[in-house]
Amino acid sequence: MKVPILIPNIFNHPFTYNTDLNLKVGDYVVVPFGKAELTGVVWDEFERKTNKNFIIKKVSRKLNVPSLKKNTIKFLNWFSEYNMTPKGMSLKLLLLSSKAIEEHTSNVYEQFKIDIKQNKIELSQDQKSCLKKMNIANDKFRVHVLQGTTGSGKTMVYFEALKDIIKKGFQGLILLPEIGLTGQFQNKFVEFFGFKPAVWHSGITKKNKEIIWSGIANNKIKVVIGARSSLFLPFKKLGIIIVDEEHDQSYKQDEGVTYHARDMAISRASFENIPINLITAIPSIETFDNIKKGKYSLSKLEQRYLNASLPNYEIINLNNTKLESQNWISKEIIEKVKFHLKKNDQVLFFLNRRGFSPHVLCKKCFSSYTCLNCSINLVYHKKKNFLLCHYCGYKALLNRDCKKEGKCDFIFSGPGVERISDEVKKIFLNKETIIFSSDTMNKKNSLETLEKITNNEIQILIGTQLISKGFHFPNLNCIVVVDIDLSSQGHDLRGAEKNLQLYHQLSGRAGRTGKPATVYFQTYNLDTKMISDITNKDPGIFLEKELKIRRENNLPPFQRFIALIITGNNEKDIEKEAYKFKSFIEGAIEGKVLGPVNAPIFRLKRMFRVRLLIRGRKSLKVQTSLAKMMQKYNFPTGMKLTVDVDPINFN
Ligand SMILES: [Zn+2]
Ligand SMILES: [Zn+2]
């Protein structure tokens, strides 16, 4: 008997094998491929273009694992087509090695055993009515959005919904945007359910991956909390998906196989015919549009926990104070912060810039210190005492031969969190301070640090956007946005949306236990639309306005964008090639081709980059027509085309 086997590699089709085994679609097998033995899956259709002239090899063996569900196979096929990625690469997102998926000992699953305890958590009237709405039609595919201010208790509502479903024997998946969050989140989960969820992200050990993968395939693990990649686990009986913070743009995977995890979660739920809940304080524009069209149902939680109100906002006019050179904290703010500290409030200085200074230049030759591999300034990290490229990781010491004479003599322009931290320490003596950024918080001691912050043993935090992501700090009642003007720089079609989400999330960190809280914005620019959008209590006004702008300008979600990035090591050649490719596809695909233009980061990791943008209807035809043309086109060696469907970053 002949069977089609998909192998986790760059091919877009299964290979044909012979077998005497009794194999069915979804079975995991080991097959010879070239000189190697690979794990593959019996696929649902044969390769269409059969190549006659090769020897059909034999399947080595069948693996002792529950087979992959047909719905999951259909989902992967669709995923490949939508994201324009080879089917083999989509399978790779799901598969572990044959050894890893076969080996599993049963006693390790004791720790995940569901034993739902009675908890004393009582839902409010508001929460109960949301839960009721969430439970409507939850035995089949439907998208429900739970919208509620930060700190309004959305988690408890979807925990209840999840509980009902796992009690019926189904599995549940909770997607979170940030792996740093899973620690605090896990505690909350255990407190509610009384048993441990499996936690899945790229950082867990290989051993844990094997255990969880098998546990999911065997239905021994009931709940997974995970990052993007958990969407590809081989669930045997998935009954519900929850996407927390659905608006968060880190759901978009930009590198390797690119996809948007929220959108793919919705699609997987539809293939599995199960309900999916999107949780948010302010929906993304895409979700808002679908709510308005009636495609998604909606419930709203209006009140914060303990009736806490959202923080007040105050604008600090920097034109009125004279900041000393290399200082960023105004006298007015110092007084305000002292007032808060006296009340034992925790204070956060927010600046979305890692390191000490984003721009280092020589005062003799005036040249900036840029990355060797990228067209990007290096950022000075004072604690580690080196310059770092935030895009490729290149490091350099503060040491360079000057074009004028001798060594360069550096000055540091502009602040990063380390520099603000230095300033804060000079002003507020005897206070415990900490920098909260990906440079300081990804270590093993971060749990300990989080606890210290929670217990108010640290009075002042200096943080980047990492801190906006769902952390719960009960004493945080004062936030100082050091430089709101920074956020209005840059031109990104989602810039306004990104800022609104960021500052809303950030504000949500303050005043969580009912004490009055204030967010202060330092600015030189008093009539920005951005501040009034952020401080407006009704996000619906912003969303309506933004949706209108998108519609008028033919932007997503009204049109489909596909970004094509051509990279190569010769800047002139890639530009020529980009024009050539453009004229090749133009007219032959469903959509308009814009560009080419040099990418904003023209050189990245030693490669020059040119971008094309395809704008078309929201139809899979855009992808299929483009894929067809791409197959017929060969880029010269050394050049590469990367495709990003529904791009978020336009670097
Ligand atoms: Zn670099
Ligand atoms: Zn110099």
C-alpha cells in the first residue's frame, strides 16, 4: 500500500512511501529520508505532481502515540496556505523527535491530575452576567470577546468557563502574550483550580517538553498555559481556547515561520469546532471591527476590583520648568513623587528604552557609534559597560580610533532606563530602586524580585514596556511617564493603536487595590491627540475614529497586506532584483504591488533589505496567486525572499 507522509522540513508536499503496516491518516511514523531517518505523519492527501523517477522507500515503523487528529491536519494545511509557509515547516511547529514523543512514563502525570477543589472565590453580579454570555453556544465554534478594564476580574470569569469545559473531559488552552507572566499567573491558576497547569513556551527544558507533548497527545494533561507555540500542541480533545490580552502585538511571530497567534488560534478553534474567548481591556482594531459586524459576541466588565477607579491623569508641562542638561525629571514631578512616597505608595518611572543611552557619539569627529552588522545606533549599557545592538546582539567596548586623532571621546545623548535610574537615585536618597526591563528581569531571580516589589520592599521602579504586561503590584499608585513625546515619534500604521494599548496597560498597573492613583505625563507638546486619546475614559471613541481612518485609507483590517522582504549582501543588486520581481508578479497576482523601498533598517545582520508590499482583498486568493508566481521565480544565490502575511512590524 502507498501512503503520503509529511516530513518536518522545507517541502510543501508529503512524500509517497510503501508500507505493509496498517496505517491511517494522522499516524506518526519513522521513515528513511536521504541518509537519515525522520519522524513524519501520514498525511491526508498525496502529492499532486507525482515525480515518476524515484524509488519509493518503505516506512520503517509506526510510533506508539495517539494519531494526530484530522482536524489538526486540516488546520496545518490551511495554516500553510494562509501564511505562505511550506506544509513541512508547519508540521515542524508541532513535532518533536521520535524518541521524544514515544517515551513517556505515566506517573509524571500525577502532578497535572485534575482535582478541582472548591474555592471560596465568589463572582460579582457583573462577572456572573459575563460568564452567562460566555457560556452561550459554547459547544461549537464561536468567538466571544470579554472586554473589561484592567483589574476588573476578567480572569476569574474565563476560569469558570474553562472549569465547566474540563469537567466534561475536554482540554483547555490559555494563550498568554508574555512568558515572563506565567509565574504570577500560575499561582492564580492553582489558587483557583487547586491543580497545576502545564506551562509551555520556548524556554522550558527539553525533558518538560517531552512530558507535556505526550500528556497532551494522550489527554492526560487537561490545561496548558502557553506562549504562541503552544497553539501547535497535538491536543487530543481540545474543548476551549482562551487568548488573554488578545490585542497584544507580541502574538505576532516575526521571525522564522511568521504568523499571528491570535488569528491562528481562532482558525484552529474553527477547525476543531470549539469555542474561543478573546480577553482584553481594549480590543484590537481587528477584533473591534468583528464585534461591530456581529461576527463576535461581546460581554463587558465595567467595574474594577474593590470598585477601584482608574488612575487620574496629570500632564506636566516641561516648557514651564528648566531641566538641567542631562536631567529628565522635573521639579514638579519630584514634589509629586515625594508626596506619594510619604503615603507609602510605590512609584514607577516609565521610559520605553533599555540601557543607559541610545545614542553615543564622538565630540571630536561627531560620528555615531553604529552597529557593524546593522544600520542602527548602538545602545550604551552602563552596568555591563558595553555598547549593544538591540537587533543582532553585536557588542562593542567604548573604545574606537578617532578619524581626527587618537581615540574617540564619547558623549551620551538621550536617556535609557539606566540613566533615569541614576538620576532617581540622586534625588530620592535612601529609597530602594530597581530597573524593570528585559535586561534585568529575565534571570532566575526574577520571581524573588517580583515578590519584593509586591511587598513594597522596593519603593521606586524604573521600567520599560515589560512592566505594562499584566503584573500585579498592589502598592503601585504613582506612574511617571518620563517622556511621552518619545512615543509619538515614528510612523507606523498601527502607531496610534500601539500607544493607546501600551499606556492603557501601563495605567492599569496603578491603583489596583482601591487607593487613589495618578499617572503623570511629562511633555513639551501640550496639544497632542495621543494624550487625549489615552486619557479618555471611553476607548470606544478612539477605536471608532481609528477604524474610520483605516477604512478611508484602505488599510487593514479592510485590506490584506503581505510584506515581501528581499535580502542580499549587495545593495544595488537587491534593488534591481526587487524591480524585476515586481514586474514579474504585477498583474499576475490578486493585489497591487507597492514599492520597492529600502527597509527602515536598511542593513540588518549584515544583509541589505528592500521591501515590497502587496495590498489586496481579504481573500486567500491573494496568497495562492502570489505563491504560484513565487514558485516560478528563482532569486539569484545569496538573495532571499521573506514573506510576512498581515505584517505588524515594518522594520
Ligand atoms: Zn546589529
Ligand atoms: Zn572620534
